[in-house]
Amino acid sequence: MSEETTLPATTARQYRGPEDVYDELVGDKETSWLLGLVSFAVVEEQKIEWIKHHSTHNGGAPSAEQILRWYEQLPPGAVLRAKGTAENALALYSTEVVEEVSEETRKEIESSVLVSEIRDLKRFWPQFGVNLAGGFISSVLFALLLVALALIVFKSPSPIDIAKEISTQPEVHDHGAK
């Protein structure tokens, strides 16, 4: 008995036109819609470059049939490379967007902090005047209170002194002058 070795068949996808490429790239449910669109754009850019090359070297633009043959001859690897190119482009773009938004946000925060500090500085002097006046008035009131308390303490006799004074005062009797 002889052994036959069977190799797995490579299923090379043949594209009949841009619709087939679009369906594979954008219609794939496992791939993000945006990634599919950018990948399709990369394939279409390759087609445009081929058309320019064909026009330059063959004296004119290719026919519709030649363009369809270009799609038919498009290897599946070209579609995979287009996906990789699109992924890299989107990753780079997202990094740039994040950096730009971060920079703008940082500038806005710095600006708002500076503006609030300037506003606080402008509010400082009027508030300082109010605080100074309040402090002066409270000091004057406290000093008046101390003076009044000192006058009461030093001028008013104590209850003991009042009692002594009452007991030592001579009584004045009016015996009537007859």
C-alpha cells in the first residue's frame, strides 16, 4: 500500500470586483467598521497607484475589464497587508488625537487655574480692607470694655468698704431748733 500525502488546500479567494473586497473588509463582523473602511481605502489606493502606473507605461488608462482583472489577480495577502496598514494608521491617529486632546486639556486647566488665581488676587485687597476695618473696630471695642471695667473696679468701692463707710459716718440728727 502506498501512502498518499494530501496537503491542505489553500483557499485563495478570488475577488470579482471592489464589492467583494468591500464585503470582506467592511462586512466582516469580527472587524471594526472603521478599520474595514480604512483597509478598503488602502486597497483602493493600491488600485489607483496601479492605474497611474498602467497609464504611464501603456499610454492610457486601463479598461474596465483590465481593472476587474486587477481585482481578480489581487492576492489575499494584499488584503491582509491592507488591514495591517489600516491598523497602524488608526493606532497612530488615535495616539495623535489623545496627545492633542491631552495638551489642549492641560492648557485649559492651566489657563483656568491662572485666571482663578488672578481673580482671587483681585478680591484680596477689598477683603483685606474689610478685615483690617473689622480688626480695628473690634480692638477699639475691646479697649473701651477694658477701660469701663477698670473704672468700675478702681472707682467703685467694694461692698466691704461701703459697709465700713456706713458704720463710721456720724449721724446727723436734727433735734429741732426750738
